[in-house]
Amino acid sequence: MIYDVIIIGAGPAGLTAALYVLRANLRALIIEDPLVASQAAYAFIIENFPAFPGGISGIDLIKKLKEQVGYFGVEILPADVSGIKNSGQNSKQLWQVTANNRMYDTISVIVASGAVPKRLDIAGEREFIGRGVSYCAVCDGALFKDKNVVIAGGGDSAVEEALFLSRFAKKVSIVHRRDKLRAAKILQKRVFANDRIEIVWNSTIEQIMGGKTISGLRLRDVSTGALRDMDCQGLFVSIGKVPNTGFVKNALDIDKNGYIITGRGLNTSAHGVFACGDCRDTLFKQIVTACGDGAAAARSCVHYVDTMKGY
């Protein structure tokens, strides 16, 4: 089977792209890595997505998007994509997507593979993953009931996770390397009013300590260089994301940070391949902007496929 388009990723960007290409009657396949969930799914409550007064959980939003896509009968394949390449077999210049050691032929590709959490890269981090180190408060927060936990970061995601963790933890400490948060003012207001949350300013985490599980952290004051230890049983890292683009590095142009470089129509450096969402560098990374990206990429993709088919 030759698909008109293969969409890599099933987050808001990929699922929105799917809606548009399916409504254009393109034969599509969505490939979703079963081990890498959409970042949106991690959100406890999403208050800034239109049409949901009072907010909606990330998991429920993704579920609704999949239900809407499912209305068109599209196949969603759970698989890990390891690469894409141009087959160069004929005038149609088909693309081949390799997933779970099987190749799928398609006229076009929409990459909506998102991003993965950035790590601190400090002593003890790798060893304690799953034993106190987590990158998703919504996933693991309930495991730390009545315990002391730390959030590394100072942006919207870090503050939102701190607020969520305060529902379970005895104490939540936000460790931030600056003297003010980068999060939205409304989120800062909520944090400052929460008596279970404290902020450790001008500090970085240098080392994670413990035995079978985490028992504490070593912090450094960025102003004085002084070290001190903090007791805690959990560390949640929320310092940004890394684009999930390793599988396209030999096929597409990417920038120094690993983001796919796109043009005005979200076209990439390769004809027939488009990119949308957090796998490309955008000024404002939000679910609503990812959906807009998906729609724009799909429009360009439909035009490309129609041209290749001679319509």
C-alpha cells in the first residue's frame, strides 16, 4: 500500500493535521510512539484551550482529538519511527518511513514528533530515574504523598507541576537559578499564595544523593558558590524540552538545537515532507499553536499530494 501521507506523532499538532488531510480525502497513516506520550497528555488541567470553560485535562483533550480523528476511520499505528528516506524509485519520488523495522511507502510525510523533557545532566540523575527522579508530575505525583519534593525550573510548566504536586506532597520546593520566575503572573500568584510551596532562589542542583531512592540534593548558590544539602524524596525536572528529531537528521535540515527548519508553508528542506508542532522552533509553544501548525502543514501537504497526482 502507498499512502498519500504518513503523519509521525499523535499529539495536538499531528492529530489536527490528520483531521485536515482526512477531510481532503487523503489516504493517511498516523504513527505514534507508544513509549513517548504527547506533552499535552501530561497537563493536569488546560485552561487556555478554547471551548472548555473551567479547563480540561491533557489526557482528556488528546482522547477527544483521537475520537474526532477516529470518526474518519484512520489507522493509528503504535510504533517507533527510526528513519525516513526518499526511495527515488520513480517520478513520484516516494518516501519510505521505517517503523519497528518495517518500511511504509508514502507520497508525503508530516513530522509532528514533538519534544522530550530536557535533563539536568548532573551526578545521580540517570541512576535515580524511576527511583525519585521524574519528568512528569501528573504521571508520578501521587507516589509522593506526604513527602518532600523538589521542582527544578521556573517557567509555566514548572510552576504548574508545583501546584499539582502540592495536592499530594508535604512540601514542594521550586529550585530556580534566577531571582524571579518566568511563569505567567496568574500562576505565580497561585504559587505565592500556596503555603505548601517554597521557592529557593538563585540556586542550581549539583548532585542527587540517596541509596535505593532519593534522600536529598546538593544545591549551589549561584551568587556565592556556596553548597548546601536539602532533604527530599523526589525531584521533578521541568527545565524545557528537546525536539524529538533524531530520526530525520539525515533526511532534513535541522538547526543547532535539533529543531526542524521549516518555510512559510511548514515545508522542510525535502520536497514532500512537512513539519509542525514542537519539533520545529516556534516562538510560543502552546497546544493551540501546535493545532494551528498542524492545520497549516496539512494544507501544504494536500496541495503537494494533489500536484504529485496531477490534479
